[in-house]
Amino acid sequence: MDDDLAAMLSRRGRSAERPLNGLTLLLVEDSRYASEAVRLLSLRSGARIRRADCLRSAQRHLQSYRPDVVLVDLGLPDGSGTGLIAELAAQSPRRNVVLGTSGDAAGEAVARAAGADGFLPKPVASLANFQAAILRVLPAVRHTAGPRALRDEVVEADPLALREDLAQAAAALTAAGADIGYVAQFLLGLARLSHDLPLEQAVRGLATGAGGASGPGIANLHQLLQRRIDSDTSRQGGWRWP
């Protein structure tokens, strides 16, 4: 099958409302809460999605099938996502479109330096931004013909996934030999996506050494996490954290 015919067939079924119909996306992301948001965005855009929660899992996925788009978090439990981005970018011919994602303001420059085609800043919750970031780096033949109306819709992920992530972070924070930098980056993304300003401030304070990254700062952050995990507060237009 020649490239023109393959492109035509892959575009069938796409519409202004589902511009990613027929695409497959591999998300390499350790947060269940963030992954749930991207899953909802993908489904509403028409894309199929699979998730890998670490670099090792991502390699297993890539050995089994070939996604059209790979979205790689830069901070993963078994290393930096930049290595995977560089590996995919170096393939000849290129087999995937690769985007980086991070809550770090410097993340875009890091991802692009590694070879990423594009970047999605965290939190990833806007349907319009999600679709635009992927369409921007897809070949023109993969786009829907005609004008496309952007819906400025924001998804809300499952709060149970958030609590699981918080519990995971709380355990990692006090584990022997804990990687505080990784845990802080993980929590910062959760705080932004869940609109939890007190948690974001606590994480930033820990990262800058306020309270001591090896003493009271960790203990205070752990207590805050435990209050979040135990809270029965419901979400009505955003978490109302105590």
C-alpha cells in the first residue's frame, strides 16, 4: 500500500469533533490521575490510548506495537523520559511522532533538545490544547479536511486515582533512600492538576529547602498528604482541600 492510500484510509472517520480518530497514542506517565485525564482527552478526540507507567514498560509496549504518537513524561520512576525521546527521535526512518510533557517550566527546552517534535505542559486537561498540540506535529495528510471548531472543554479525572497517587507519593517520601527530587516533581504535577495550591506551595518549599528537605519539611509534607488521603471532601468545580 503506497503512502497516499495509507494516509487516505487512516483519515477516514475523522471529523471536526474527533480529529484524532484512528490514531494510537502511547502515554508514558507514572501518575494514574494524570493518565486518566489524558485517557479522557484521547477518547473524546477519537484516539486509542495505551499507558506505560515507566521506561521499562514503555519499551515492552514499543516492542509489541507501533503507536502513531508517543507522549513521554520527563520525570519517571526509573529515569528521565529524555532518553526515550532521544531513542525514538533517532530512528531512521522515524516511526512515531514524539511529544514531551512536564510540569517544569524548563521541560519544553529539555524535551526539544532530546529530539521531541512537540511539548504539552502539565496540567494536561484542556481538550483544545491537547488536540492542537498533537495536530501541530502530525503530517498534514493526517489532518481532517476543512475547518475545525475548537471546544474549550476541560476534563476532570477520577478522584480515586488522585488518592492512589497521593498514597504512593506519601509512601515514597518516607522510604529508605527516597528520591526526594522525583517525589517533589510527581507531587507538583498532581497539585496543579487537582488545583491544590497548599500542596503546590508545600512541594515548592521542600524543593527550595524551606523547612529542610531531610527533616521537618518532609514530615510536614507527609502530614499534608495524609490529610488529603483521609479527606472525604468532594469535588465541586475543583477540590476544596482543608
